[in-house]
Amino acid sequence: MSHDSPSQIPVRSAGLRFGLVAARFNQPLVDGLLARALTVLQAAGVREKDIRVIRVPGSHEVPWAAQQLAKASRCDCVIALGVLIGGDTNHHEMVGASVSQALQSIALTTGVPMINGVVVAHTSAQARARCVGKINRGAEFAQAALEMAALRSTFRRNKKS
């Protein structure tokens, strides 16, 4: 996993709406991602009423809830959050790949950008570093969501012209 984050660009967040779907499995780590993402969204000026947070049991359930948000609400972008940590099998990699493919499919079929914030790590230490440590993936996911929501808004405005 790269430590080289993309450069940030300023985003006009007025009126943009965000959905966040967060798994409860590995909850302390996911809560760290969620808190850091919310901090960035709020610092960018996104109003609390324009942010909807949904909790689901685990990362495998995240895509379904993300799809429901994309279809039923007026979200400009959905951030999917979860943490998968390796164990004695490669189950975490299989779930991670499945979730990634599902989120991409949802984004392409609904037209609502999906930010894949499901961290897949080999060890608990790696997961902690990315979720509550020095590597602030939650902030990176939120920044990407701001940019994609603004881009979606631009395309929607151009379509009306």
C-alpha cells in the first residue's frame, strides 16, 4: 500500500451530500476511519444534515447498504468503510476483492461515485496504522469523496445546459 497520497485540490462543498456506510466488525478501527472522514467533510463545510451514516455488521454487507444509499437518497458520493485483517486463511483477501468489485459495479450502474474505504491489511498493526495511526486513510477517503462529488456535480450541471 502506497504512502504517497494524491495532492489535495480545493472543493466547493456547499450543497453536496454524502453517505457513509461503516462496518461494525473491527469497530474500533472502523470508528477511527469514520471519525477522520467526518472531520474532513465537516472541515470542508459539508453540513451535518448533508451527511448520512449507516452502520452494517461487516465489510461484506457494506456494498448492499451503499447501493441502497445510491438508489434511494440524493448522495453525491458514498464512502464505504471497513477493516479486513488477515488470519490463518486468505478470507480477508477474498472479501476485500468481492467488496471492491461490488462497489465499482454500483458506482457504474448508479452513476454515484463509491469510495472504497475498506482497508485490507495483513496484520492488526498495519490496520491500526492506517485507521487510527500515522497513515490517515479516513481523511484520504473523505478528500477523494469531496473531489468525486464535485466532479459528479459538474457533470450534472453540464448535462442540464
